[in-house]
Amino acid sequence: MNALPGYNFAYLDEQTKRMIRRALLKAVAIPGYQVPFGSREMPLPYGWGTGGIQVTASILGQEDVLKVIDQGSDDTTNAVNIRRFFNRTAGMATTDRTEEASIIQTRHRIPEKPLNENQILVFQVPLPEPMTRLEPREAVTRKLHALADYGLMHVKLYEDIARYGHIATTYDYPVLVNGRYLMAPSPIPKFDNPKLHMSPALQLFGAGREKRVYAIPPWTRVESLDFEDHPFSIQRWQQPCALCDAEDSFLDEVVLDGGGRMFVCSDSDYCQTRQAAGHTGSENTPTEVSA
Amino acid sequence: MSAQHGDRAAAAKTPGPLSQLAGKGGGAPLLRVEGLSRKYGGRIGCSDVSFDLHAGEVLAVVGESGSGKSTLLQLLATRLALDAGSLHYQITGRGLVDLSALSEADRRWLMRTDWGYVEQNPRDGLRMNVSAGANVGERLMAVGARHYGEIRSTAKDWLQRVEMDPARLDELPTGFSGGMQQRLQIARNLVTRPRLVFMDEPTAGLDVSVQARLLDLLRELVTDLGLAAVIVTHDLAVARLLAHRILVMREGRVVETGLTDQVLDDPQHPYTQLLVSSVLQV
């Protein structure tokens, strides 16, 4: 279409894309296993989604429609920049609408609308190793993975309960994939953990600085770790979204100019779709809007 | 020296004097050690050590610094690879098993259920950034315990057994005194009720009164639980108090073995005589 001249399609050269695809194939074959890959320098700093961008670039085709979200929103800096990056280097279509996208690159959220078999979700991952806080030596954590020796992760959860009375891990909540590999789901809220389970969409994870990719193939079991007497639970809110009245979505607390605060959907597409369908919340009742 | 090296392979095949001595009790041993050797480059770490250890038996390994005590202990605990010799352990339901033939997963399982390893410095054996309860509970969680309440009450129990205040269950070990950290390390090792515990100078670095209380506790636990133990120490008093048998090492070799009282009261080897006579009398 109208990509910038002088760049290969989607920025990365074809050999690099092949290398990443090979790593991704291995990752899909061993759900949850961290596959090393030769992460390239990207024109943005580590921590801004270099891993996710490389994964997206290597699976992108002319026909794909890309959606990029950051903290659920299509309009934040990270999302806007990555979307524009692919717009310029691949010249392909982008969208804000979850159901129209064939590839969704995300930071910190999974869209509220259920995904389907034709979609791929690409996660940006800062720390791929879930046990790194307890065991900083990678040689050791790899051995623990090899032997499926995951008692250590429960030590962390135990410590949470001992200190706070409940499992206080609210994001990047560790999961067991396909009953075998312990996996960090990237810093998504634990609210999104159930969406990983038996998802019809392929889920790919890229960590650029740590040079690892991993994957959850479609229809794979994903269990969040817990204790028998402290079962896994997701966040709940006292009130529905102040803009669209949704009771089933992840809410962000927004401080208002007047000093008040409101809770709104973090998934901007979901919220706007609901508002367009006529749902209104406490902050935008029709009378206020017309007045 | 070179002649000794040549002899080693042959010597490994014949059981050492101690295994004959230990055979007196009858029945299969818990741990059978034959011709254990390890070199660090050209230097001998530990050479041709053989003995049998029976269930409930406490063996002290004494000798001066650099005599190969710690090397021996690490070889026994499969933390170091053997250059020569063999290690057999009595696994419940499987009989005497060659430890080198076990898969790594099996060996790790053994190490955290049936074995314990008490480090000289408790900081090496503890997880300093999690609470005392999590330290004790770690082995339980590693072998599949998934009930928070039960793990916690077991941990509390064990704090009491090692004479610690159970109210300190949720405190970090960094806030504990050296003696308490060592107690915690012992609790953490014993929580899965192992049958064999390795201890590397468990009382070194503690002042004498704390040492005395810890030794008392160890003696009690060892008898109560019927533990077999290999204790490395340079302190003959520790050996006297805890051990049934003693093994004196020098320059990587065993120079004298026997019942503790027998060896300490009537040392035969000149080096043992030197060791015994070097003990300060107050």
C-alpha cells in the first residue's frame, strides 16, 4: 500500500522474521516454555514493547488488520506510536475495533470482547521469568522449569497471605500452562487471567530485552496458582463503569478536575461500543449531555 | 603420592575398615559409601573414604581445616560430582539404590523429602527475604502441599519444636539472632521428616551458651525422630555429645574410625592423639 520507501515490509528484514517465526513455532509447540531468540535493536527503548513489536512484525501480512492497545486504551502514547510505526513501515490497515482486528498487540490488558479463532493476541512482556524475584539465577530457574519444580512460586503466594491476609499479587499473576509450564502472563491484571484459559485466539508473548518468546496455543488450559483455602479470585468493583454502565469490565479509577473520582472501563473500545449502543452511566446521563 | 593414586581404583573395590565395623548391627545400611574420592586438579580433596551408615546413627567427621571434611559432606549430599567410588542409599520401597543412577528429578525429590542439609552459615540455607513460616513451609509446598492453613500450622509446630517463639512466624529471618537462624534452618530441614541429615559445623559461629542449647536441642531431635546424621565439625566436644561413631580425617584420608568414646578416650593414630590433646581445658 503506502509504506515508507527504504524499509522492508514491517521494518524487520526477512531473515530476522524467519528466525523469530521459528522461535514462535517452537513456543507454540511447547505451551508456556520460554524460547530464546535473537532480539534485534528496535527504534524504541527497551520497556516500550520491543519484544511485542518484533513478534508482530514477523507475523504481519499485507491483509492483516492491526489493533494496538496500551492499558486497554487505543489512544495512549505507546499504542499510538506502535500503530503509527506499523502504518508507516508496513502500510497496512489499522483499527480500534477489537472484532475487526486480526492481530492485536497489547500492553497490560486483554480486550473485554471475546476473541475468535482468526485473531492473534501479541503481548509485550517486561519480565518473562515468573520466579525471577525469588531466584535471580537463570541457570537455576531453567532447571526448575525443566523439572517442573514450582514450589517456589507458592512460597511467594504464601508470603502474600502471611503479610496481607490474602494473595496480594494483582497483576502478572503466575499461571500454569497446559498443566506443565509455569508462566508469567505479562503485567495484565489478574482480572484477565481467566481469559487466557481456553482462548480461541493464539496468544504470543515477546520479551525484547530478555530475548524470549513464549506462547499459549488456542484452546489451552491455563490455571492461576492458588491455595485450597485461598482460591484464586479476580478483582470486583462496587459500582459499574461511570460512562457505559458495564459491570463486567476492568475499571480504572480516574481523578476528576473537581476533586471527585469516577470508575471507567480501561478497555476504551469496549466502553465506546457500549455507549454507541445506548448504554449510559452515572457521569453521562442523556440529560447532562444535552444540557 | 603417585603410588597412592594408582592404588585408589583397587582400594575402592574393597570396603574400608569402617564398613566392617558398622556391619555389626546387621541389616542393610541406610547409606553405603565406598571408595569415595575427589580431586581438585592435582590436589586431593578427599580420597578413598568408605563407611556404612545405619538408620538412627550419628556419625561425626572431625579433622582440622582443609582435611577434606566439607568435601566429603558435599560428595555425600551429591552436591559435588565423584571422581571415583560409589554412593548407595536405602530408598523406602526400592532398597539400596546407586545415587549416581538416579535421575536428577528423583535426586532432588530425595534431597528435599528424605534428606536435610544444615549449612554452617544459616544465611546459605535460609531464604532471607521471606518470613520464617515460608522458610519452614517451602519444602512442604515443594512436595505439593497446597493448603495455606495446614502449611502454616505445621510451620508453627516446628518453630515450637526448635524452641522458637511461634509468634515470630511472620518475621523475616534477617531480624533473628544467629542461634535463632540456625534453629530455623533446622526446622526447615526437618519439616518433611527426613531420615538422613547432613550438618556442616552446625554450631560454629555461635557463642558457647547458645551452642550448648543448640546441641541439646539437636541431640533431642535426633533421638526423638530417629535421624541418621553425618555431622562435620572441628569441635571434638560436639562429636562427643552427638555422635555414636567418629571418623578422623587428615589430608583427605580417613586416619582413624571407631566408636566416639573409644576414639576420643584412647586415640591410636598420632594425628588423633594430637587432636585430642589440643583441646583446651578450662
